[in-house]
Amino acid sequence: MNTERQLDFFATDKPADAAWLIEHLRGRGWVNAGAILREIGAPDSDAARRRLRATAEASEGQVASGQGGYKLVQEMTKEEFDHFCAWMLSQAGKMQRRITLAQKVFFARYPVPA
């Protein structure tokens, strides 16, 4: 594992490269964000956690996240995968509801002409 490359990744705003995260998680089960950041010598900051989330999102479905941290999808049990999917769908529903409510507030400023 190339720790220098990982630290460089967290120190920049360049697009996420998930290859190192996939290798870092292989065979380890669920690993929380704080542990990953400590293991690579990165600060446990909001910015580093955002970059870690972006990295998982850039994994093209290979890395799942949840209450337990991060785990490779190919190593999940059916129960873990089902829970992950339900959690993500729930989050999507909450975001959609928030958008709908915000749209109502925003467009209330512009009444539809009669």
C-alpha cells in the first residue's frame, strides 16, 4: 500500500481514485472512517472524511458505506447488502422529500398566473 500516494490524495482536490481504498479494505470487513484515516496518517477532519466518502462514491459500486464504516460489496453477506440498499434508498427518499419541500417554498414566491 502506498501511504504517500494516499496522503497526497487527501491533501488535494483532484478527482477521487478509489483503487487504494479497495485494496485497503480487502479482507478486512467493516472499517470505520476514523480507523482508515489513522492507518494512512491522515487527519481525522471533516474535510478528510468528505474525501473518503467521495472516494467510496467513486468506486463504481465496489465500496459500501454505512453505520459500521466502509466495506467491499463483494465481501458483504446478503443481510449486509440488503441493509446497505435499504439504508441508501431511505437516504435518497429523505433527500427527495427535502427537495420537494424546498421547491414548494421557493416557488411560493412565484404564484402561477391565473
